Amino acid sequence: MTSADILLANRLADAAGAAIRPFFRSGFVSEAKQDASPVTEADRAAEAAIRRILDAECPRDGIIGEEYGIKQGSSGRTWVIDPIDGTVSFMAGRPIFGTLIALLEEDWPVLGVIDQCINQERWIGATGYPTMLNDKVATSRNCASLAKATLATSGPQYFTQHDGDHFMALAAKTAHKHMLFGGDCYNYALLASGHIDIIVEAGLKLHDFAALVPVIIGSGGMISDWTGEPLHAASDGHIIAVGDPARLEDVLGALQCDH
């Protein structure tokens, strides 16, 4: 990963945003995918715009995209794309969705972008660099204890009964009246900027979490699976993110889960 990759990631996010904005709070076609999740013209247009650039400029790199699948590469590098993370929010006209773009080297995330093209907010994290929100350094915040922590998750409907029970065991030890539901990738951006303390989720796919890893780590936070292991291409989609690394062991203990 080089500084040129960061510049390229910015251009990819620019292209995705230009494809998405004309559809926001406007007329667009949507349909349900096989897993019943929605997809819109904007999702497909944004991913296609990113892929055009990558195919032209990085032909040996692999691509994994939510909408158009896998392109095998030969460079040991793979770009992972979620053109609109939070499609339901996008369809409802809520500007808390985001475009996720990640670069993996040998299956480890080394570069990540969370781009909110309506609010014109862009978080970029990369190995060896501080996370940036536009042109300012983004820094997660300290959290003295679970009892004072703001906890977020995309929604209880995404947990199995088993995972939900463990999540609620954690929630009972946090400032649960401050619990946030909804937000998808935008929650992680807010954690990186010091507004949320803990995010716990399950069932995420690689395109949902790959870009989050460098953003959270570069802000001073920590992100792992439910056993505390670092996230990589083969991780199972159980996610913990903490703004204060000192709280990770507390979260793991409260979850009482050995996934």
C-alpha cells in the first residue's frame, strides 16, 4: 500500500459519489436480491463506476464487490467494494449510508474509505497513517467504563437469538439508555471521530467490514471479532469496534461468547 493507493481510493470514492447523488431522494428502480435485501440503480451505478477505474488502472488487482461479484487478480491485492452500505437508509432519504472501499494485501485490510457523499464526509484510514475526516485527523475518544459507554448496532433483526442474547448481556452493562440502532457503516465513522464508544454486530460480510478496519485502527480505536482476533478476509462477520482499546477486554467479558 502506497500514498498513490490513497489518492486512487479518493478518486474511486469521488466516482461512486457522482453516480449516487442523482438518485438520492429522487426516482430510482429497486428490487430484492436473493437474500431479500434491497438493491437500487444507485448501488449498481456506483460499483460499476469504481470497477471501470480499477479495471483500467489496476488490471492485475482482484475485486470483490457486493453487486457484481468477484474478479480474480494476480497481484496479491484485492479491492473490496460496498457501493452503498445502508441501502435501506438511502432508499428512505436518510444520509447515513456510505460507500465502502477497501484494499486488501494478502487478505489483510490495509486501506479503507467510508464516504458519505451527500454530507460530503469522507473518512480514510491506511496502515501507517492517521485516519482523516476530509482534511482533519479523526480521533476516537477515551471511555472510562462500560457503564458510561454509548453502544451502537445496525439493529436487533440482524442477530440470531443466540447472538442477540449475548449482545443484550453487554447492553445491560452499558449506558443502555444511550443505545443506538441503525446507522450501518456511519456508526463506525462516528466512532472514529469520537462520538460513539462501542459497536457490536454479527452477520457482516467482507464487503461490510473490510474498509472499517483501517479507519478504526488509524483513529486510535480497535476492531476485532467476538474472540478478540484481528479481522481479515476469512473472519466470520462477528464484529466489535471500540474507540478506547482499554474497553475491548471488558466488551469481550460482557459478551461471554466463544465464537
